[in-house]
Amino acid sequence: MLQVNYIRENREKVLERLSVRNFKQPELVDEIIKIDEDRRATQTSLDQISAEANAAAKQIGDLMRTGKKEEAEAIKAQTTSHKENIKSLTERLNELETAQFNAVVQLPNLPYHLVPTGSTAEENEVVYEHGAPAELPTKALPHWELAAKYDIIDFELGVKITGAGFPVYKGKGARLQRALINFFLDHATAAGYKEMQVPHLVNAASGFGTGQLPDKEGQMYHSTVDNLYLIPTAEVPVTNLYRDVIIKEEDLPIKNTAYTPCFRREAGSYGAHVRGLNRLHQFDKVEVVQITHPEKSYQTLEDMSHYVQSLLQELGLHYRVLRLCGGDMGFTSAMTYDMEVWSAAQERWLEVSSVSNFETYQANRLKLRFKGKEGKAQLAHTLNGSALALPRIVASILENYQTDNGIKIPEALVKYTGFDMID
């Protein structure tokens, strides 16, 4: 979340950057500043009365020790209101701190200066496109028909077991999934990311730390008996490994990767754009997370974008890179690149990765700091990216590598799958 001091000292800049997001509650900024003024005035009064009470208590003690009981009692009578005032001011301070917290968590992150103004996906900026659409057979099929034809993914069986959005992978379909997971993890570790195995359920503090709570509470599966949440992405448990931690500056950057299933209760809709693997409630993903020095985070964002692109290039997929406009970015992001793969069979772009810099937004919630040689602790910057999300990668491979005789496996994956054709 944003730091209150920054909001107070940079009101106009905060409002200007929020306008890039098309943020609908700019009045919250002034509300936060007003609450903070009241909070600081209350804190000053409390400190002053507490100091007076402490001084009086010391004076009373000194008088009592020297036998001046009457003088001590007179001062005590004059200070009877201190306890009541301290209690009242403390209660008021707690109320103001709660109100300030509840207001601040409603503010999204401030967009970086390169983020284009806009409110919809149509206003995202295409910054790069790689390759050309695959040349497909005359009667090319979308991936859900290919999955049925070659008996590798069963959507109806998933409905029987759980519900829509929970497919069952079979035979070579399951092996393709496993191959992609290992392919992504091997490349991540080769790029210097430390592999982690993390819990798939998190507590509310973890959800708050990375910004899923309270913003996305309705999108998360909630185990109410234990008050735990199924993770929407490995970003949540991996980043929370460093909650309430002070890192040595020389240990930056910290680079972690993790494979996990991901669970999202996103509201469903109908049509080909959400059919098959295009939108699921459970899916697999390999995530990369970095914790960096603030001065290096935007170079890190570029590096992470290029890393994800290198995976897509190895898989031989035609893709493009988008810089998201303010209104299409996630609540916690300062800047985001989306990578989209072209589905020649569906004739549309499919988002397969999102790489974001959160600057200090998550770190402030997490109390994640680093300490330099001068000994002063400051907030780190956090970044994460999908490297990669499997469902749409699988869909893209099935559709873009289909032939009249079956589905070819990208050359880079053959040593992982153990076969070069699904037929």
C-alpha cells in the first residue's frame, strides 16, 4: 500500500498518477490527508499530556521521599485528569489509525510514468511482436476439439468430478503438462532463480501482504473453517517468505521460482473466448519472483520480460508484448507487461504471462526492508511474473503445432515429453 507520508507530501502527483488509472475515488486522497492531520495532532496532544503526567509523577515521588506529603497530594489532585485524558486520546488515536488504514488500503498503486493512460484493454500499448502466425491445415481445429480428437484433455470428466473449469489431463496431455512444468523450472534455475516448494493455502496476513486481500477476496477460494485461502498464484506464498524481514543490501536481488497449482473463483462467462483452456478455476503455473533494490527494479522488470520472451521463443510461438494502460493494470502494480500468444485456430491473442513491478506497494504491506552499509532500513521493491501459465501455453501448442497427421511437439520439449507427436 502507499505510504501516508508520501501521499501527504505529494498530493498533486498522487492525484495525477491515479488519474492515469481512471481511479473513481480521488476524494480518498484528501480524506487520508485529513485523517492523518487529525492523527498527528492527537498523537502530539497525547505525547504532551503523557510527558506532563510522567513529570508530575516524578515530582510527586521526589516530594514524598523528602517528607513533603501535603505538597505531593496537592500536585496529585491537580493531575487527576491526566489518566482520563490519556485514555480518551489513546482511544481517539486508535480510531484514527484504523480509519486511516481502512482508507489507505483502498488506494491502488501509482502507475509508473511510462504507463499509458486508459481504462480498457483496447488502450494497452503493443511494444513488441515476435514471429509470424503458424501455417495451419485447411481445417484447423481449436484446442478443445483437438483435445477430444486425441483424447488428451477431458473437460466433461472434470465437470463430473468438480465442476466447470477443472479439466482432467490424460495420457500424452498429462505428460505434456509435466514436461512444460519441468521445462520452465529448469530454465528458471539456470537463470539464477532458487526453486521453492511452498504451501498451496495461505492465511489472511499473506493475502493482505501481496495485495490479494481485501481487493480480490471474492476471487479466492476460502476455507472458512480454518480461515485459509487457496492461492491464486505462487506469488503469494513466495513473496510472503520475506514478510517482516530485513534483508542485507548485498543479498539483493533475491530470485525465487516455484511451481504450484493456482485457484481462482473468477466469475464465469460464455463464448469461445473462455472455452476449453482459455479460462479455468484451477490451473498450473511456474512463477518467478524478485526482490530488488529500488534503483534497479525497472531494469529488473525489463530483464524478467526478456526472460519470459526467451521461453516463448524456445517454444517457437508467435507472440506480442503489451504495456498495460493504467485502467487495465492490477490493483498492486506500478507497471505491467503482458505477453500474448497468437492462436491461429481461434484467431485471437491469448494472454500467457504477466510481469509486474510493484515498487514498494507490497513491501510496505509486508514490512519487507533492506539495510545498507549506512545502517538505515528502507523498503525493497518486489516483482513477479508468470513463467509461464500452462493452460494457454498448452492451448497454443495444440493449435499452432497441429498437422494433418497429429500435433507436433516443439523441439525444445521433446526431451521432456519423451515423444515428438500426439496422434
